[in-house]
Amino acid sequence: MSDHNDRSTPSRRALLKGGGLALAGAGLYGVAPFMGPWKHNRVWAQTAQKKPLVIGLTMDASGQYAASGGEERLGAMMAIKEFNDKGGVLGRRIEAIHIDTETTPATGSRVAERMITRNEASFLIGAVHSGVANAISQVAQKYGTIFLNTNSSSPTEAGKDCHRVKFVWDGNGTNFSNATVKNAIAASGRNWVLLTNDYVWGHTTSKATRAIVEANGGKIVDELLVPQNTRDFSSYLLKLQQLKPNVVATAVGGDDIKALRQQVVQLKLNQSMAWINNQQDWPDVYGLGPETIFGVFGTTWYYRLDLPGVKEFVAAYQKQFPGMAIRVPGNVYHNGYMATRELLRCVEEAGTTQNIAVIKKLEGRQMKAVDRLQHHDAWMDPLTHQCQQTIYMARYNDAPAEKDDIFKILTQADPKDVQDKDAGAACKLESYEATPSYEV
Amino acid sequence: MDFLAQLLPHVVNGVSLGLLFALIALGFMLIVGVMETINLAHGSLFALGMYVALFIAAPQLGMFPELQASYMALPVSLRYLLALLLAPVFVGIFGMGLELCMRRTYGRDPLYGLLLTFGAALVIEEGIRLVWGSSEKQIPLPEAISGAVLLGDLIYSRYRFFASGFAVLMIFVLWLFLQKTPYGAIIKAGAHDSEMVRALGINLSRLRLFVFGLGVALAAIAGVVLAPIWGVRPHVGVDAVVPAFLIIVLGGVGSLWGAVIAGLMVGMVVGLTGAYASEWSLMSMYLLFIAVVTFRSRGLFGKKSVLDA
């Protein structure tokens, strides 16, 4: 008999108290690696020293958007590699550092603070979750560090939460709703139910959908809010069966939409009502069986667009990242790549990493369709800092040319036709003077 | 009447959800009840159960493609059955290894045990990422328990009925084991007065090893059963351990029937709020917890230990 049994046993109450505190305090496994408090000794090095240019990659590697975080990271890494192969930018090699933002806003803030103050990151790139993007951008604005929101598509990101240092590269919920809703009312019916992820992206996207549905004679029968990380949609799906809408418009993302899709198919509800998913990120459907990709959805890019350069872009991905679970790039990778490449081009053109000079290069920037591998020219709106780009509507491809060819592109909308008209009024960018000067 | 007709499917759904919650909490309850150890790795072991089941049901044997092909030629139902039976055994043995590591924490400040199991949770989760990757996976299901069934004018998932039935079976088997077998009597006695049990010549260390292994195996069973509903992800354990903790406190620490009834209550509350006030559906379980613990701090059946039930 071992001697440890002789010691006094703590009371059950103490045990539970400790357990509860541990669960609550640690935020369970969501607990971040300890990263602070940091002493803010900012010693900005001079560019003349030709030290490496550090780019902080603030992408999720865990949580609801881990899969998308991984893909956009590859996109950014590819753009950085291309520049490094040419000798870097302004004669400086580019070093990328990555810390997992855990799909958690508090972690996003902490990571951004660390990258700026400890790692002396010149720029921050990466976000999928709008709460994380907003948190990072607040820290970035405090220091004047340019931040590229690569894949978070809440209308608030280039609306009320816009910042001078933040540039948003994804289409937003309003763009996608503008592209889908009118046709869907005509094709499927007027009674709609909104299924909304209960955080800022879900709310703002569904708000945009509601406005467009009602403006076009449709009716929102009900809106069901889905808490983040919901895995069991049974009560929602029962409710939908009772409501019997013509169309279900979902603003559900990440792992949640995967679970939802599987459960909808189990109940065959994809056959009894029309489904529209505002935006469908590639990593969220890749690998799911064909039966779970139903309804109509929006995207900003597809790997089989019949455009010059697309095949080479895909081949470069496959060469650089062989053996990846996701064998062909999707919209999330595309956004990560295009955003990073454009930033580095702007640095080169500005001839400096000084933030205001680079910001001015990015604002209003025109990007040719052929360069971005899309159907229409894109531009960076100087009033909202959102990239206005082609929006594609797609559905499952019944006649795939190959295993990965799971989308059928139905239409492509000119960015001018789907622009978020309310964003300009909601966005109040800080002045250049109010934005701290920043150069590393 | 119309309201009742509308409500009934959600009540059925709530009961089914509650049974699954109870299943998740069983192993946690057993370990806390007998060993007075909060096993924060419960969720990760739940996730590990899913992944081991995935490996058994649909292995990826990159270096042995022929072996994989011949194994995958077996009927899905057989592979699923093997997963359901073997995954808990393997994970239970793994859990026994964890218990051996925990021995030095017994009788000390509970924080030692908490920290150890918390660390184990992180290691297991990261280990899963290393071996299986971060992306979500699905366990193939036999046709007999997949698809939908039509009841009235509503469609239900057939698998939900299977999972709920299986949860009832597990609860009954555990009750039978604790109440009707000499091993159950020893476990109950160990929970009640471990010193006396030891004085009677029973090897307490072996008892704890067995109980911990059983609790972990139950976590793995819950993982295998929940996998087709929640999906297989490395961080899925977080979704399991928080309700498990809440349910055992709500039901009264160590009470088997307390855990079952608390699980049903949580399922009902989550199911009904999901239908009628969906934004409250996750928070509702915590509100229920606060409401009960405010008036009955030892939980619903806290007076009795599990093992007196």
C-alpha cells in the first residue's frame, strides 16, 4: 500500500471549487500560451541597417476557423517566398513569424501586441473571425502598424470598425447578399428564415440579407441565432421544419457550417427548402462529401476559373505545398496571397516601410482583373479600406471534371453592382495625423 | 393543443440531447465520485476516443495501401462495431497510464491533480493534431443507423435515436455494475471510506487504477457515440468537459442518478431554448446551474453518494 493514501484528503467542496476555478480561469484549453505582461521597450531599428523585414502572421491555427487560418497563412507565405526569391523588398529579406490567434479576440489582441512590441513586426497579416480582426486592428491602430484583414467578411470591418491602418481583402456579407438575394426570391420564394452565427459577422451579414430581402418583397419569417461552436443543430432543424420557409439564408461559418451541412443532409432538408450560404469558404467544404455541398453560396475565387494564369497559380501552390490535405487553393488562400503581394508591392513603390507612405499607396489602389485572376478589375476603396472585387455565386458541381472540382460557378458579379453602399457612411477613418507614425 | 403539438418534437429532442449529455458525464462522475479527482483531461480523452474509433473504422495506412484496401472492404457495420467496442478499451488502458502518473498527487492539494490533468489534456489534444491533423473528420456510419425517419410530418435523424438508446443502455449497464456486482460494491465502499476498504485488505491502488480506466473508457464511449453528431475535431473535448463538469455538480457530486437527471435537465433546457430563444441556448445550461446551485449548493442529489444510490 503506498504512503500517499495516508495524507489528509481535501474536502469535496475544495476540490470542486478548485476545478471550477481552473475551468473558468484557464478558459479551459482555450488558454493561450503565457505571453505577458510585456515591457514596452520599443527600440525601432533603422531601415538602413537592412535588417530583415518582419511580417507578423496573425492567423488562427485552432478554434472555429483553424482550417481557414491555415490556408490564408499558406497564401501569405507564398507571396513572401516570391518576393524573397527576388531578393526581398527594399533590399531586405522578409521574415514571417506566426502565432496562433486561436479564433479568440483576446488572443488576437495579445498576439498583435507581442508581434509589434517584441518582434518588431512591420506589418500584421491575417484574420478570419471578425471579432479577432477587430481586436487586432485596435492594437495595430494604437501603434500605427498596417494590418491586412485577409478573410474576415463582416460588413463592420470596413464599416463602423474600420481603421486607417486596416485593409480588408475579402468580400463582405453585404456584397454577397447583394449578389444572391434578388435572384433567390424570384427562384425559390418570398418566405425566408435567417440562420445566424451569434457574433458580429453573423449579425451584420444577416442584417444586410434582411434589408435586401425586405426591399425586394420578401419576408423574414424568423431569425434563429446560432451560438458559436454549436455542434448539435437538431433543435434548429426541427424548428425549420415547423416554420416551412421557402429559403433558409445562413450566415454560419467555420466548423459550425460543416456540422450544420452534415445534419441538414442527414434529415434531407436540403431537398425540401432552398439554402443560401452567404459565403462559403473553401476549407469549410473541402473534403466533405458531394451530398453535403448543397444550396447556393458566394465566393470570391475558384481554382477552375477559366482565366489566364489560374492554372499556373494552382500549379505553384501544388509545387510549393505538396501533400497538403487541401490539394488545390481556394478563396481563402487567394485572399491571403493577393493581400500580401499587394502590400509588398506598395512597400516597393513607396520605397519605404513608413506606414503613412504605404497606406497612401494602398488607398484607392487599382488592381487589374488579369493580375488578380478574377473577371473584373478590383480596387481598394479609399473611404472604407475594403477591396472591391468580383463576387461569384456557386453551387455544387454535378459534373466535376476532376475530384476537387466541386463548385459550379453560376454567375460573376461586377464589384460595382454589389458594393456595400452603407459602409462609407459608417466608416470613420482616423486622420493621418491621428495615426502614429511607424517604421521598422 | 397546437402549441403542444409544436412543443412535443422539441421535448423529444431535449430528452435525446439530455441522454447524450448524461453519457458524457458518466465517466467524469465516476472518477470524481470515487477518487475525488477532477479529471480535466476528460474532454481530451473523449476526443481521443473519437480518433481511435476513426482509426479503427476508417484507417489511413499510407505505407500499407493493400492492407488498408482489404480492411476497408469489410462491411461498414463491422468496422463501426469494432470501433465502438475497441476504442474505449484502448483509451481506457491509456487512461490507466494517466492514473499511474497521478498517484503522487493523491492526498495533496487538489491543484496538483488539476494541473496534471490539465497538462495531460493539452498534451493529448496536441498529440491528436500531430497524428491526425487539425481538419475535421467523419466516422463512417452503417446504413442501418444513418439517414432520417419520418414521424408525423417531421423528419428526425435515425442516428439520434440510436445514440440516445445506446446512452440509456450504458446508464443501465453502469448502474447494474455498481449495484449488482461485487466489484461495484468495492467501488462504492472505496468511495464511502477508502481507509476502511484498505483495512479490509483490498488493494486501493488497484481499485483506483480500475475506476480511472473505467471512467476514461466511458469518456471514450461517449466520444465514439457523439462523433457522428459533433464531428471529429482535436478541440472537440472542450465541448464535452464543460457540460460534464456542470452536470455532475448540478446532479450532486458522485450521484449516478443525479448525473442522469441533471443531464436530462440540461438537454431539455438547451433543446427548448434552441427552438424558442436560440440566442440563449448555450447560456441556458449555465443559468439552470446557477438557479439550482443557488438554492441547493450540494446539487440535486448531493446528499447521497453515487454509490449509495
